[in-house]
Amino acid sequence: MSAMSKIKLNLDDLAAKPTALGRKAKKSHSETAVAENGVRKIHHNELVAWKHANRPESEYGDLAELGRSLTEKQLQNIGVRELAKPKGKVKYEVFYGRRRWLAARAHDISLDCLVVPASTTDAECFAMQHTENSQTEDVSIWAQIVSYDQALKAGVYKNQAALASSLNIDRKTLNRNMVFTKLSARLNKIIKSFSNTSVKVAQTLVAEEQSALERDDRPNFYAVIEELAEDIRAGKVTPAVIKRALHTHGSNPQAAKPAMKTEHFVLSYQGKKPKIEFSKEAAKAIEANQKKFAKGLEALLKSCQ
């Protein structure tokens, strides 16, 4: 079996736009396997989802419309691997084209499937899935990174270096984009989907959550994020907006310090004479409001007599 060709996908482009952008990838799948198996017409009920499928439900789009279009013409094949041990009618697992498969079920139709043998490795299937995503350009950075993380945890790849080498992905950019895996369970629960979230926003969320944790100020932090959740989900929020909102609500190091009211002062005694010390904030306010200061000072002096 010939060696798998590598795919070139520049993730620097991905960081700028939260969708899967990439050049046309070379065939990543063993040509021998394709020649032996080729494309077959397979009924949807003979298929099951591959465990490493990378498209989240939030990125399925309009399955009903896709299903209707499939009844007229199927433009792209579905990648399936033969099961080593078929389970009843189910003989293949879908490793790319899962969305098309789900859409086909509603119309009870068969699909054109590119079949590879059961001996095809998970890494080879993953590479073919990666190629498909880079060509369709509709899988977000977040979905891809979550998929990479799952593949690493499942042992499909030994480490990030092996994954990057196999898929020919820039290591530096991959490491930066892996910030999506650091988003906490709480943030995932609040925001639900990061399909439209940029890498910089993800970095800001991770950093600000850690800062809130260190200050024991998580309730305020999560309250602000809940207010912004819809806009974050829609990709309408920038790092500056998040930081400004946290500052306004007091969930940051500066706002966490209690501020004195403009009338506040410190009264101390040195011998028999009272000493008045105003905060900087109060002093500025006093300069802008002379009459108010005069009345306050008069009342203070009377109380000291």
C-alpha cells in the first residue's frame, strides 16, 4: 500500500477567519484501497458514524434542505470504512460526509460512498476527513481543534507533533489554536458553540477566567460572560469588548479594588488638631465642585469643635 500523501493546510489563515480555509489538498488516501474498493451505492441504514467524526451538531446547517438536494443529485461522495465485524445491516462507518448521511436518512435514499477496507487505519481515515474539510471550507477552527484533541486523547496520534506532521499543519499555529481545548466546561456550557469565535477571543476568555479564579471573582466573571454569550456565539464580540464589560462589572484587578465615594475623607488627629486627607478621586471631584466641598468642609469643622 502506498504511503499517505500529506495535506498542506495553513492554519495562519484559520486564525484570521473562524472557518476551515485551506488550499486544495492532495489525495490523502491509499490509491490501492480506492482502486480495490472504489465508489459504491450504499443504503443509509447500512452506515454508522465513525467515533472520530469532527463536525458538531451546531454546524450541521439545514439538513432538510440538504436532504432534498440529495434526492436530485449527490455532488460529493461519502467516505466509509468497512467494519471488521458488521453488526446486522450495518457494515460501514462514515468517517467523512456525516452531514450528508444524516440528511439522507430522512429521505430513505442510498448514497455514493468511497469505500476503504477495514484495515485502513484511524490515522488514514482522519487524514481523509481532514482533506474533505479543507476542500468544503465549512468546518470551524473550533470544531477542527476539538477533533484534533479527541484524536490525540484516543491515541490516533502519539502527540501534537505527530498530528501536525501527518496532516502537514504548521506547529506554531496549531499550538496557538489549541487554546480552544482550554475553554472550561463552564464556558462551554454558557456559550455552547464557538463556531464563530476567533482564536483571540478564545485566548481572552481563557486568560480572563484564570485571572478571575486567582482573584476568587468567578461569580462576576461568569455573570458578564452570560450577558455576552449570544454575541460571542454569533462572533460579534472582540477581546476589547470582553475586557471592557468585565471592567464595568468589576471583574478585573483594577475594578476589584473598592473605590471611595467623592465625599469620602480620612480624619485623623495629630495632638489636638484634626487632619483631613482626601483620596485622589475625591480631590478631583472636589476641584470640580467647589460649592459642595465648602459645605462639606464647614460641616466637618463644626463637628470637630
